[in-house]
Amino acid sequence: MILKDKKALLKIIALLIVVGGVVCLTLVIYRSRTTPVNNNDQNFFNNEIKGQILFRVQVSKLGMQVNNSLIGDKQPADFVEVKLPGVLYDPPKKITAISRQAANWDTPFNADEADFSALKTDDYDWIINDFALTDQAATRLILDKNISRERQAQFYGQVNERDVIGWVEYKNYIIMLDRDLGSKNSLSLPHVYKKTDSGWKRTNDLSSDEISDVITSTMYNNGEIKMLK
């Protein structure tokens, strides 16, 4: 069966995210007060050239249209912008599926690789384990809906790789900017990770966040994303 309703898929996958997933404009480089920063964390944060990343999208394309303070008196054809510290890759970094035994969650990038691999292989327990403990019950409820699981498996069955175009920092989170590239359909969405005692795990903490919604809406609708000079 060929996926026909991309917007319906977005709603399903977005629930499993983000983006927060899909944020305060002053961001803090995340260092957990309860979980020590390991060497891989330090390499991830220190070996990248960071700058201010601009996300710009039309008001009419925002997912959160009601009680959104970022809209104010803007009209549907106007634009909303947010700027966050982060990194853009040129070219994007490519992720292909790995085995569960090879997966680790030492850095946001490695966690993103594990997340893609779990979705690609449709491994139920692995998908759940990629989320923070506080998100696992809600994620399990979504996956237990047969139509949600079927559409997700159908989509990732034809996806060949994940392109990581960059990442941004927001509050205590790292938001990975991902494009899942398939032979029939592709999808651009952010995935939100937070540091836990088990490493970097996906979370839906930002699912009702206005700035996170700008990131999600910008990526999904091919809005403007660029590094500011």
C-alpha cells in the first residue's frame, strides 16, 4: 500500500516526537545537573562550529494557530522567525540503519541514529526504549493503535536513510534537524532529545511549545533555515 495521506502521517510521527519537538530565544548549552557529561558529549558539543540558526515560516503554515504569542497581530501571509544557537551541516550527515547491538545513546547524534534504526526495523521495544522513561507510556499507547503502527511501518519501510542537516540547542534539549529520505515519500521533521541517566533519549516535552512548533512547521513546509553570519 502506498502512503497517500502525508499530513496524517505527520500527525502520527509528530506525536512520537518532537519537536517538541517539531522555545525562549536565549538558550543554554545543556549540561545535566544529575548526569555527568562524558567525553562523547564534550566532543559532540566542542567539535562543532556553532552559530545562530534562523527558522522562518509563514504564519498560515504554523501548526499552533490558537493562543500563539508569536503570531500577535501578524496576518496569515506574514512570517514568523526564531533564532537558536546550533550547527548546520553542509553537506548533511547521513544515517543508515544499524543493529540494536551496535546502538548507543552517548550523544544526540548517536541517539538519533538509534531512533532511525528502530523505526526502520519496526522494532517495537527498541522504539519505546529510545524515549525517555517519562515518555514511554504515551509512546506505547500511540504505537498500540494499529493504524498508527501500520502507517509508521509503511513509511519507514520505503525510507533508505536519514539526513541530519544540523541541530540546535533549546533550554535543556538538543533538537536534531532530520530529513528521512524514501523512494516514494520523504519527511523533514525535528527530533527532540534530552540527557537522562540512560543517555540521550527522545522526548515529547516540547510538543506544545511555540518555538518548537516554528521549527517543526519550517521543516515540514520547506521554510527557510540558514546560518546567520
